[in-house]
Amino acid sequence: MKAAGFEIGSHSLSHCEPQQKRKKGKRVMRRNLERVRKELLLSKKILDPETGPNLRAYLAFPYGEFNQRILSLCEEAGYRLGFSVKQGGNAFFAHPLNLRREQILRKDMDHFIAKLRTFHDFPVR
């Protein structure tokens, strides 16, 4: 796929939720961060030999969720681009690990197709 022009990226090792939903004790938070660190490092370790030197190292955050600590773990692991599921464009100064993108679900397919039909042929004579 890479040879055909596809970009290969990570989505973590097991697609676990990256953040705890409720605030818990410091020990639980440390364990959660260590779990996320392992998810990021192992996923990259598995993909890198398969895709060759992955200088870009993309990550699509599971559930689109992350926080500042997780962004720091991503930098530590060597990821260069991180994608959320927040809609909208990205300014040139956007943080590369906090990029927006369109999430396309089956139920949204008609809307997505309509967006692709933005440009039309226009004969120039």
C-alpha cells in the first residue's frame, strides 16, 4: 500500500480509550499514562519495520481523544502528526500533533459526497 502512495499510520495498539473519564487517584492516573505510553510505543515499533523508515509517523487518536500529557507522550514516542476527529480546517500554525480532520461515518456518506462535489468543470473559451 505504501508503494502505491498510501500513508500508513498508527491508531494505537488496541484502540483503547486514551483518557480516564473520571478523575481518580494519582496512582491510577500514572498507570493510565504508562498504558498509553506502551500503546503508542508498541504500535510504532510494530509499524516501523513494516513500512520502512516512517519519517512522518502519523497517529489517529482513538476516539479522537487526547490531552496535553498524551501529546507529550506522542512527541516522546516520535510521532510527527496527530489527528483528532474535530471538524474543520487547520491553520498553518496549528500544532502538528493536534490536527483536525473530517470523520466519515457510513451515515454521513451523502454529506461527504456533496462536499467532494465542490468543484465543477468550467469550460474556458
